[in-house]
Amino acid sequence: MIRLMTKEDGAVVAPLILVILKDMELPFVTQYGEEKTIEILAEAAAEANYRYGFANGIVKEVDGKIAGVAFGYAAEEEPTIDEPLTKVLEAHGMDTAAKLFTDPETFPNEWYLDSICVSEEFRGQGIGSELLDALPNLVKQKGKSIIGLSVDKANPGARKLYTRKGFKAVGEVMISGHLYDHMQKNI
């Protein structure tokens, strides 16, 4: 079953997000460590308007377990999408100027698929495809007709999946020192 994420899902979803953040080699993870990053992400998931907040995520459940997650937001939300993290950092006595992301990622007028990750236990079972297939209905409800995403040039498997799902490369973007193809799909 694919459903909207809830506040209570944060503790299960945070380690999935960490997989992506580690692949991106984000300085935040290096500075604060994996355990603290998971703790911060789990708490921040309760903030509806945060990049990884419950209102921006959908999950795929299999036998009562979260098998995968996808997060996204409208391009015009990008300037403020990480502001709710400040409150969580402050509660932990951390530097409130700390950021996970410092580079712009979205293209104008799109709903941006920020992250998609499948639990290692469920990989190879089509979970990622199911999450991608569920996005158009969500995106239409948000008033958008274009889904955008960034795929690492070093990840041809993901690029192949996105291409198979109808995404086309429309540009490039540099995120945390890595070059990504920006892809879009009209829905």
C-alpha cells in the first residue's frame, strides 16, 4: 500500500534518507555523524513543511513495514523548505546555521522529487517503480504538471529507471560538488 507519510514514520524513514545523504557526501553528515543525523531527521519529519517533513512524503508499506519513501515539493517552496530544520537544530543546541543543502536543485514550475529510497530488505521488488507511479496523482493535487528530479551522473541504474518511467534530461545541476542530470516528466 502506498500512503501519505505520518509524523510517526520519522524514525523509520530517517535511516532511508541517510542512505541518500551519505551517497551525496554531504558535509552535515560528516560533521555531525550518522547517528546524530538520523536523530535530527527523525525529529524534523514531524515538521510538515520541512524538506523531509511528513506532509512532503509518501511511503510504500509491505506487510506493515515501510519498504520505501519518496519526498518532494513545489519549486517555489525551495527557498524556505529547510527553514523548519532550524527549530530542531536549536532544540539540540546545534548551530542553527547548519544546512544539509546549500545548492539550488529545482527548475521553475515543477514539483521536485527530492528523494526516493527503498529499504535494502525490499530492493529489487519494484518498490521504487511503484513510488514513481504514484507521484502523478500527488503532483496533480499540488497543482503541478511537471515532475523534476536530479540523478547523479554516477548512477546509471537510476537514470535508466527514470528514463523508462518517461523522464527526459533537460539540464544539469551541481549539488554538493557532484554533477547531476536534471530530468523532467510532463504529466
